[in-house]
Amino acid sequence: MSLNKKQMIKLFTNLVRTSHYDKMMYRRMMQGKLIGFYHPAEGAVAPGVGACTFLKKDDNLNPHHRGHGIIHMVSKGIDVSTFLAEHTGKETGCCKGRSAFHFHYPDDKVYQQSGFIGHNFAPTVGWGYAAKRRGKSQVVMNCSGDGSYGEGRAHESMLMCQNWQLPVIFFCENNGMAIFSSSEEMHPTEDISSLAQGYGMPAVIVDGQDVFAVAEVAMAAIDRARKGKGPSFVECKTMRFNEHDIGTPDLKGWEDRSEEEHADMRKREPVRLATERVLADAILTQTKIDGIHEASLKEIEGVEEFADNSEICLPSEEELLADVFVD
Ligand SMILES: Cc1ncc(C[n+]2csc(CCOP(=O)(O)OP(=O)(O)O)c2C)c(N)n1
Ligand SMILES: [Mg+2]
């Protein structure tokens, strides 16, 4: 599946927008403006952009926790003002400022995090099953890290989705790390996608730093699922430039990565690679590229203003308990 010029511009624009969104989250965390903590996505924005830019509004999305889903949601075309308000602890947040990153956007078919890695695999079967039963051309994009494929639910989910031929994409964002454990220590094979073979599911490996390459394989997997041809597995080989999260003390100090490794990784920064490509292929001029950066920063300013000008979340005991369900 090769991309046309319009699709490449859309991907490039989303790549620039999301990388600025991620930088904004990092900056605000450092400024003490966010509640909880943040899992920075620098170096790892291309997978989410490639996976979600061409999803339809009605498609189910389970974003990866890196970037707390902002990469995936912005790419799917969702207004993330209430996402930032939530992370800023404001009443206008999507969960009234009470949750930080454990939230959902049901109207936009986004079902996000619980505190458990791999929580999304069981609901993925249900969403896929529902889509198939209703005969809708709706797909489920399940974005997860390499670490989560050590969870039993991942395997049960792959087995059932394949048996029932559900419209699911197992989209693995493999950065080779789970907090400070390397993939090598945690998985018997180098490629997480090799697990799909055991379930007879087609799988593809793609350079996760190249947004255009990711989008091509993601679109093929989406198309396949939409046509009722069942699930598939996409593995993006990507990177994590920063520590696992910020807001928790000194995770970087535990990492076993040298300065040279960090410098090498940064040579493959996805916005840099995409910029080289769109200039080389004459898809965009430098002036147009500068305009995309400016427009992204302006958009983010508006989102920040909304969060900053909203009322802080200070619920009374009664209001707090109103959202607690006891069986
Ligand atoms: C069931 C469970 N085990 C462990 C954790 C702690 N934990 C949080 S993030 C994480 C690493 C996840 O790695 P991966 O899925 O590869 O995503 P990455 O953070 O590398 O992007 C772990 C082990 C958890 N939240 N839930
Ligand atoms: Mg990982």
C-alpha cells in the first residue's frame, strides 16, 4: 500500500503536532503543573501517529500508555483539551480532574489505562466480537508495549481473536525496554511478533522511527480487518529517548544505557527523519514545514490556556463518594 502526497502531509503534520504535545507534557511536568506522573514519548511518536491517523471515528482505540495516549488520540482527531485539563487536576478534565492518566473517552471510542499493563487485551476481544456481531466495518486498534506481551491476557486475547477472526490489530510498540528491564531479559525471542505465529496470525515488523513505513503497514492491517479477514500483528521497532517516566524519583539512574547509545538513538528521531524525507521527495517546502510547526504550537497554546483557566478540582467528600461504586 503506497501513500499519496495528501496522506504523507497528514502524517507529517500529525507527527509534528504530537511531538510538540509530548514536549509540552514534559515541560509542564517539570514546571510542577501536572498531577501524577508522565511517560514521555520522545523518540517514540511515529508508531502511534502511523497507527491512528487513518482510523475512523467509530473505530475502537486502546492507546499505549507512553505519552498517556496523547499521540494516538491527537492522531485519531480527538480534541485533547479535556485530557490536559485532567492531567492538570481541573474540573473540566475528562474525569473531572480526579484521575490523571486513568481515563476513558467512550464517545470517541477510546478506552485508556488502568494501572495494569496488559489490561486492554481482554476488552479488545469483547470490542472485536461486538464489532463482528453487529456486522460493522469497525476495527479495534490495540496499542501495547513489548512489556505487556509477557501478560497471560495478551496470549488468550490473540488466541480468541484469531479463532473468531475478529477485526483487531495487535499493534506492538517495541522499544526494547520495560521500565529498566531489557526485552532480551524478558522475552525468549527478539521479535515480539513471532508470538503471533503460534496463533496462525499474520505479522509484520516495521521500522518504528519511520512514520510513513508504519502507516503503510498499519493501513494494510486496518484494511484487512475491515474486510473481515481477521486480526493481524504489527511490530514497530522503536525507541525511548527518556527515562520510563518523569515524576517518580530517579528512574534514569537505574538504566543501563550509555551516553553513546543515547546519542545514536537521537540520530533516528522520527520528526528529523520525516523532515528529511518530505524535503527530499518535494512533498513539502521548508516554509510549509515551518508553518506546520507554528500552527501546532499555537494549537497547543489554546489547549494549555483552557487547562490553566479552568477551575481546580477540589471535590467535597460527598462529590468524591458519588464517583465510587461499592458492590
Ligand atoms: C501488571 C503490571 N505489571 C507491572 C506493572 C509496572 N509497569 C508499569 S509500566 C511497565 C513497563 C511496560 O513496558 P512496555 O509495555 O514495554 O511499555 P514501555 O513503558 O516500554 O513503553 C511496568 C512493568 C504494571 N503497571 N502492571
Ligand atoms: Mg517497552
